[in-house]
Amino acid sequence: MYNLTIYIYLLGVAIASIFSKKVKKMWHGERQTIKILQEKVNPNDQYVWFHAASLGEFEQGRPLMERVRSEHPEYKILLTFFSPSGYEVRKDYKGADIICYLPLDTIRNARRFLRAIRPVMAFFIKYEFWYNYLHILKHRHVPVYSVSSIFRPDQVFFKWYGRQYGKVLNCFTHFFVQNEISKYLLSTIGITDVTITGDTRFDRVLQIKEASKQLPIIEAFKGENKVFVAGSSWQPDEDIFIKFFNIHKDWKVIIAPHVISEDHLKEIAQKLHRKAIRYTQATPEEAQQADCLIIDCFGLLSSIYHYGEIAYVGGGFGVGIHNVLEAAVWQVPVIFGPNNRHFQEAQGLLMAQGGFEIINYPSFTHQMNRFINNSDYLKNSGLAAGMFVKNRAGATDKILSFINI
């Protein structure tokens, strides 16, 4: 049944590639993978394989990947992606020796791929459970580890109709899970090779903080002012906080939208009833005179959070919030929308009183007024956010201490 579904999906991807540039990139990239491996794999080398579905999972696995590379130079690193949003951004990443797409999980693809690379061990980040790849790896006695994985009762593995597919979990040598619930759920289906290590993303955001960039334009924009930083925002998020700061003009605002398109950037500028300027079009002098700074490029957000007194992370009025840890690590309180229930880091921030959920404009106004009118509350909320991140770091060390590498 699984293989039939994969072939139907494969047909769908082939058809969709005619109409979608993103799908076309994935389709073309997957078909080039075996050729890339044949050209680049040295049969005398030993490869450790890391697979990340997309960019978020890559960042999650990056601390572990970089530690393996630095501490065990005898191994080469293979990094694969499923999504173009991961591969296209990190295809030139210097921390891996070979980077390519992972071909879709047909039996033929899995055999050809593993025959070409012959990994000595494999790491699958978070939600990656490819049935054919994993069964062949197990058959070849290759150790396979699931890193920063998290499980919920509503997942197919724990339903009566998912028992057959759930056998794929038996292919893993060990699970390094984020929480006690995940360990318990796995035990209900007979899987006990499980260790609670937490989430490697905490290690990653601390790395990012240490390597943060100095941004002269942002520094000039901030000056002595209080700044509200909105990261990865979408239109529903922007409608709420822009309305507030069009009224409360004693704060400056930095907006880093999730979608950086000309139409969206113009839409944001039109909603702002204050002097706004785009980052790539600003000099430090011009930025100093502006009230709102619109970030129209990628790669800066994790450093920009450093300049804010309060952070807002978008996506909570859509499919789900983006990375709240990149903001929290800077000891600033983090506001986000209601779709956060399946995001453990957001739930943890809420419990630690460093994160704050809003559901509409009135609730946002209420929360902002609490911060604005009580400086001790603002400071303590930020400290709570920072401590939440710091106290949960160390997953990478725990994983490496367990693995025989």
C-alpha cells in the first residue's frame, strides 16, 4: 500500500512540475542525485549521512553535523534535502562534502542511492520516516538515528490503521526525542531504544547568537529608541501590530516579512502611516530618521532580534508559528499568534512566562500596554525567555555521548 501511494505521489509530482517552478526544481534535482553521487563519492571514504526535509530541519541537525565533522575528520558528510526551500538555500553549505536531493522513496531509488553512498551511519532529523530507505539500511546493518524527534498521539503510528506503516520505526537504532510524552508513546508500540535529549535547536540558536552580525544600519535606526521587531510576519500578523504602532509612535518598528515579494513589501509600506524605509535602500543616516524599517532581504533576522525590546514571531494566524527561539535567545519577550499548540518550544515559552499568545488586536493591545507601562515586567519577561533557551541547551552533547562514533 505504501509503495503504491509513493508511485501515485511520484506521478503527481511529475505533473505538478509542469506548472510549479518549486516542484520542477525538486523533480529535476531528485533525478540528478545518482549522477551527482557517482561523480562525487570516493569509494575509499566513509560517509555519515544526514537527512533534513527542509531548512528548519537542517538548522536543527546542524549542531550535530558540525560536531561530527570537527571531531571525526575521518568521516565525510553527506547532506540530503527533500524540499527545494532547504536545498536551494543550503546547496553551497561548507559543512558537508556532498549535498543533494533525496530521491523519492521508491524501492529502486532507495537501492540505487544506498548502493552509491554506502553510509556507515545515518541521521534523520525530526519527522523523517522513509519506509524503503530505512528498511534497506536496517537490512544492511547500518546504524540509523532519529534526532530531535517528537511524537503526538494523533500520529498514524499510534492508530490501529497505521500499525503496518508503524513498523518503519523499528528500523531505527535509537531515538533521541524531545520530551517524555514521545518516549511514552513509542513504548506503547514496543519501542524502547529511546533517550530524552531535548531539541538540538536550542544549541543552534546559541551558536547563531555567538556568530551574530553587527548591523550598522540597524544600529543607526535604533539609536536610543525602543524597538519592536516583527520576524517572519504574514499579512494577518501585520494587520494587528501595524495598526497598534500607527497609533503608538514612541516606538520604532522593524518588520521582516516571511514573504519578500515586491507586492508584499509595497502592501506593508502602504499600511504604515509613519516614515518607513527598506533596509537595502537605506543609509545609516536615512535609517536614523525613519520610524519603520522594512527588511527586504534574507539572512539577517536572527541578528536583528538583538536590537529589539520586544519580538513578534509570525505565522500563528496561519499554518503555524515560525522560530521563536531565535528571538528568545536574545532575552526579549516573544509574542505570537494562536496556532502554536503543536510547537513545543512555544508551549515551553508560555509556561516559562517568556512567551505570550495573542488572538486578535485587543489581546495584542493589552499585552503591549502591560509591557509599555511596566518596565520590570518587560525586563523579567525577557530574562525568562533567555533562561528558557539556556536551560534547555546541550542536546548535541547528550547525543554524541551516546553514539559510538
